[in-house]
Amino acid sequence: MKKMTLIYDSTKNSSDLLYKTKFKAPDPIIFFEIRKKTHLVLNDLELERGKKQAKVDEILSLREILNYAKGNKIENIIFALIKKYKVDEVLVPYTFPSYLFNKLVKLKVKLKASDSSIFYESRLIKDKVEIKNIRKTMKLTESVMAKIIDKIKYSKVKNKLLYSDGKILTSEILRSFCQNELSLKGLECPDCIISSGRHSSLPHHEGSGPIKESSPIIMDIFPRNIDNGYYADITRTIVKGKPSKILKDMFKVVKNGQSLGVKLVKAGMDSRIIHNKIKNFFDESGFLTDFEKKNPDGFIHSTGHGLGLEIHEPPRVSSLKEILKANQVITIEPGLYYSNIGGVRIEDTVVVTKEGCKSLSKFPKFFEI
């Protein structure tokens, strides 16, 4: 049986398409693979650029296909290719347009949709170039993290509020500053988190309002590199001023718990062991988790996730069984969150190796500034 894997999408929407072609396409294009030979269909506007940039075995002219396709609609073009290459079955990603799926079914095409969010499982194991791209994104991200911390460090305190450039320093100001600095370095992160006070006890709260003295500030920056498409992810928690004893204890426990998690990472490790050992360490240190409350507190999220061309990829590092493999790139980001205290989270991105892991994050972990 002759099988075809088929993608019809833009690289903005399909990381699998970018992964297989290394070609940036703002509009939907046809990509297909048959017996490990890759093909890309491009119109006259993109044809020459595709020949120079796309990493595929064959570039096909859309205009030439239209000469033998029975119609100029996308389903006619795809159907013509299926007939030309004598394909028996077509596998498409689960994000494949439903209207197009139905059109092809009506044309008697044998279609099968993937049930995985990752169409090409090989994406989960990074090669040297991919790791280099993530490391580059991380290095640029850390330089922005340093600038944000400096802005907080050199702010003035008045009536327990932080002031910068004569204005009250807010999460919104810091987030805008962060995004501008990222943009200057060719990175984008529209949803970066800079939360403080009570908001820091809500893991995904982006933060809003004034930054207060002696209050925890969580900075979670996870930008995409516009040039190479790869993400980085790093989180640090700091305090401007004198933190309470309970906050200092929380930071120490999270820092040690995160270090424990990183030391456990290696190929062949069941990721739930990492998550559970961190959870147990937090419990033994007196920081319990309570999911029964209206607003759960403690260690209330998973330990980490994979990343690459998407910010969240398999594997997950959580209470669910998942065996780590060499050259996967994952985050280790435990945290503690209490509504009456605030939150502390520390995150690094690491490459899984046979013996352990290599951290792509080099930024120091300190609390008081």
C-alpha cells in the first residue's frame, strides 16, 4: 500500500510544516511525503524562493499541476497529486481543515487523521541544530531578563510602591518593557508573565497593577525566535526590599526542589518520579498542597513540559507516566503558591542526555535585590 502524509497549512499555524521544510510560508501551501521523499507545491510567487530556501526533495509548480487537475480548487489539486503518485491512503494532521477533509472524502480518497498534536514524532528528539537554535533563543532571553531585573533593582521605593522614571512601576509597564526588549533582539512573547503580590499566587496570571516593596515578583518569559522559530522558557522570582521569613523559606525550598528535579533528569527516567519527588520534598519541608480548597494552593501544576517549535510539546513532566528520551528538551519549573503569601517559581530549560541533562539556562537564581 502506497501512503502519503499530507499537510495543507501555513508555517505560522503548522510547526510540523516548518519542521519538515524549513520554509516560512505565510499562506497555506501543500506539502506531502511519500516513502520518505518530501515534496512542496508552490505558486509562481513563491517558487524561486522555495527552490533556494526549502529543505525538501522536490519543489512542484502549482501552475503545472493545474494543467492536469480537474479544477482549480484545492481539493482538485490534491486529488490530482494523489492520482499522479498512485497513492492508496493519505494521513493528515488532526488540525487538517475539516471542510477539505470532507471534500476529499467525497472524491473517494481514503483519509486518516492523526490523533496526536505532534504529526511528526521525530520533532520531539532535537538534533544539534535545533538545540543550538533553542540555546540562542535562551541566551537572548536571559539578556532581557537581566534588564528587567535591573529596572526593578534601581527603582525607588515610596510608600511601599516602586517608582521608575518618576512613575509607579506596574506589571503592565514591566511587561511592555520586556516585550520591547525582546522585539529588539528578534524575539516575540505577547503573553509573558510578570506578576506580583497576590497575582503571583496564580501561576498563569500575567500580572497587573503596582509592584510593591517586599512582594514576590514572578517573571516567566517564553519567547519565540522570529528567525529560527524555536522557543526558550525561563522563570525567576525576585523581591525588591526585605521579604518575610515565610517568603524566604519558600524561595529556598523551591530553589532546592528545582535543583533536585534537574538532577533527576536523564534518558530512561519516568518523568512522574521527578514530579513526585519534588512534591514530596515540598511536603516534607512543610509546604503542603491542597486541591480541596476553592482556590487550590501549594504545588498546583506539573513540573515541566517539552518545547521546541512550540512552547508546549510532549513530554510532560507530571504525575502521569512518560519516559524521557535523550535529546528531548524539557523545562523543570516547580513552584509554590499561597493566596495569603504569594508565589515562587523557578524554571530552567534542559536537554535530556543518557547520563543526566545539560541546562540551556545559565541565569543565576537569587531572591533579594
